[in-house]
Amino acid sequence: MDARRPHIVIDARSMFTSTGRYTRKLIENLQSIDTEHRYTIVLPRAQYDDWEPSSPLFAKAATDTPYFSLREQTTFSRELRALKPDLVHFAMPQQPLSVGSPRVTTFHDMTLLKIRNHKKHPVVSLAKRAVGAGAFTAVAHLSRVNLVVSAYSGRDLLKYTRAAASGVTLTYPAADAITETPAPVEVPFRRFVLYVGTQVPYKNLSSLIRAVAALRVADDSLGLVVAGKVDGDGARLIRDLDDRERAATHFAGFVSDGHLRWLYENAAVYAFPSFYEGFGLPGLEAMRHGCPVVSSDATCLPEVYGDAAVYFDPSRVSEIGAAVSRVLTDPEVAEGLRTRGHRRAEMYSWQFMAQRTLDAYRDALAR
């Protein structure tokens, strides 16, 4: 590897997590488009053998340092310094405050600061958010370029950290079509509304369940399918459902890509009732596979989905139900959403995201 090329280190500890698609796709596309820098990709040691570079300009290193740990500020800092980078890109804002090199940071959203963790005592949650606000602010000011995944996330970043607007670069993610062969999923409904994701309270799944349960009063062939691992939040949600809501909802749990493709392609409508998102990838995935989308009108979602969704106020169960019903009962509306959804999803490209990120690297190295 040519030592004269500027050396960029990417903290890819998130690559194998639920939010790691951004990191994986960035690295995959940088290997295709960048011939002027050399890279070291820092991976969790446990998954070190799960990724191999496809470009001779890319190497890899391993770390045992987890996010949100004291070792992040000590051991990981030393590990990064030992790599002698000209620039470090942190794919998450959780990072050492001292690395001895210029940095670029990706901020996906401000959830940590905005959403109270209901699993913690209110005082503990408030303290954690205060510490997070201080750390995010410090990181935003230390970074030569801050990358954000939507204009809304960028405004949030400026609001919470007071970082310089001139240092913020927008790099939209994208949604790929699933290439795995569709694999049927057994569902107890003739027609179904689909939700994909976690069950944390701010995703507002409970309101969607109530909306679909109300629609079933007039049409008991309809139901809601929830795809995604049932976590502690999901278990609590299921426990609190009444009989009508339980009959209206099927929790499919974790599904393979083939199962997910089948669900997207066979759902009558995809519903995204979230109160807060940084980008909203599942809705674009649904659009890729021809599923009409109804969405919350909160935060970044109208920005990302544009005219390819029917919107509702997520705080009003009746509006959620009305949006779902409109798609279910009007074939012309549903077909228009499919057409516009496909067009909308095509607007987003991982290669363009990587190109924008590469431009940010050049900018950061030149400052």
C-alpha cells in the first residue's frame, strides 16, 4: 500500500449492528470509487474475520473497545493513534475526545438527547442525556466536517450543539432492493398492514395497533404484521394489548431478507407511525418493492418520502386509521403511491452517498 497516499481510518465498530448498513455500504462504495487515499477499517475483534477488503488500498484492524465505555477514551484512543491516520471518520458520534488527528463524524440523529429512556429512572435518564449532550457538542466542534443523513438531522445537530453550519454536509443514505428470493411468511390475515422495526415507544407502534384494530371492526380480514425481533419493549407492548388489539396483530419476529421481501411485496400498505426519525429507511425499502406507504408527518419523514406517501399526525390514532383506510379502499391512490414510491426510492444512491463522503474527506484534509 502506497504510504504517500493520505491515510483515512474509519471506525467501523457499528458495521455488524442493526444500524451498520450505513457503514457497510459506505466502505463498499468507497472501495469502488476512491483511488487517491488509503484506508484502515477498524472492526470489532469478534467480527474481524467477517469482512475482507476488495481493494488493495484498504486494510483492516481490530479492537475490543465497545461504545459508551471508559476504554473508548483511553485504549481506543491509543489504538487509533498507533495507526497514524491523517484523518479519522467516526461512523457514530460515540468516540474518543482525543485522537491526535483531524476527524469527520456522522450524526444519524439526536435520539439520545431528545428521547427519554423509559427503562431508566427519570433522574438517571436525564443525567445520561446531559452527559450525551456535552459529548455530542464536544465531538461536533472537534470534527472538521459533520455528516448528517437528512436536512432535518442537520438542523437538529445545529440546534443541540451550536456547531458551525459551514461544517455540516448532507449525505442521504439509500435503500437497496432485496435480491434474495421471496420466501412466504404465514400470516393469519387475508390482507395486512406491515410495520418493520423495533418496538421502542417513540416508534409509536401502539397507536398503529389501535388504528388497525379499529379498522378490523368493519373488515376482520385485515390485520397488522410486525416484523422485527421482539425485544423488551415489544414484550411489554404485547402484555398490555387488549383482546381486540391482540387479534389484530401478528408479531412475526426476526425475518430473513427473503421473508422481508415477501412481506413488502404482499402487504396492502406499509405504515410508519414514528414520532422521531433521522432518515426512515424502512419506508424507502417498502417503496423499492412496490408497497404503498403511509407515514407520520413528523421530523424528517416528509423530507425523505416527498410525494410518495400519505401522511398523518402520529399523535392521532384516527388519522393513522384514515390514512391506512384511504390506501386500502382506493386502488387509484394505492397505485399512485407505488409509482411515485419507486421513483422516490430511485432518487437515493449509496454510491452518491459515498461520493459526498469522499468530498467531505477531501474538505477535511484540506482545512
